[in-house]
Amino acid sequence: DQQVKQNSPSLSVQEGRISILNCDYTNSMFDYFLWYKKYPAEGPTFLISISSIKDKNEDGRFTVFLNKSAKHLSLHIVPSQPGDSAVYFCAAPSYNQGGKLIFGQGTELSVKP
Amino acid sequence: DVKVTQSSRYLVKRTGEKVFLECVQDMDHENMFWYRQDPGLGLRLIYFSYDVKMKEKGDIPEGYSVSREKKERFSLILESASTNQTSMYLCASGAGGGSSYEQYFGPGTRLTVT
């Protein structure tokens, strides 16, 4: 039962263009979402989050959009840079187990110079 | 600066060996977690702990056990390592609940079981 899904295992984008990473969820009780970024041989690092009371949160080049009716969120990176090449995970806190995060499968982003 | 450290970055063990992976956090977090990361499967939760001497099974606990004797330390134990436990193991800690859902990860241990 995959409650958080990232259906695109990989994405390739040209430097300077927009990267859009997508995430879908099935549990309508989820009210907070996080994005993590992971480089090879390193642990994931927190990138940006969004609460369900908002539909957009922006931090520099990174913006997360939330569409609650569609149970869909997306991470936009503009402009994309080669250093953004990494695996990106979306996650949601488990509704009945405070502190536990449910992660998607991840999307590997490659930004070509 | 928050810090989660793991005892080894790379580890090679033989089938049947007992393996200990140690994790230490310096943020006084209540919650600690062990994940494994495999290509195409994302991060899967093995075990977690909300308090000292307390543990909860995650999604894939079979073949693993954990120990939390002190608040800052959470150990993952492979009682008898098998080749299907070859993976990247990631430890995380977090304050948990409320507005503090963020987890902080260690650098990971790449374990190879031959």
C-alpha cells in the first residue's frame, strides 16, 4: 500500500530550464508534506515543506505546489543547475504515528550543462 | 549545527555474521529511525523509537532488531546477515509531531553482504 507515490523514476532537464518533480498521495488525512534531496553516498537533506492550509510555498529557486483535491504536489526548480542533480523524495507524516514519515520512491533528477 | 553520525560509511560482511550499525544524534531528539534505501524502492522504514528502551516495527523489520539504551544512540542489528540485506542504511532523528516533522539524516552506511 504505497500511500505516497512518485511515478517518475528519473527526469532529465537542461541547465537553466525548469524542473518539475511530481508526487501523488492517497490518504486525504495527510496535512503536511516535505521534500528531501539526496546525493549519492550522503544522507537525505530537507529541502522544503508545505502545510495543507497553503497551496504554495516558495524558497529561492524551489517552489512546492499542493493540489489537495487532486491529492498531488509538485516541486518546481527554476532555474535548474547541474548541482541540483540528485534524487528527490517527497514525504508525508503518518497520520496516527506522530514523527513517522512515509516516503515516495524518489525521482532522480539529472541537470545537463 | 545538527548532527547525526553513523559508525561506518562502508561495511563488508559475510553471510551469517552478526552486524551492528550505530547511530548517534546530538539534537536531544525523542525520535530515531532506521531506513534502508534501495533503487526504485525509496526509503523504507525498518524500525523506529520514540523513547529510550522503546521500539516500534516499521514496514520491513524482518531480519533486524534494534536497541536504544540512551536517548542519543540507536543501534540496528542484523542477527545473521544475508545477501538480500545488502543496501544503504540510513539513520535519522526528529523531534516528531506538531510542526516538527522534519527528520535529520546521517550520511548512511553502505553495507555489502557477500
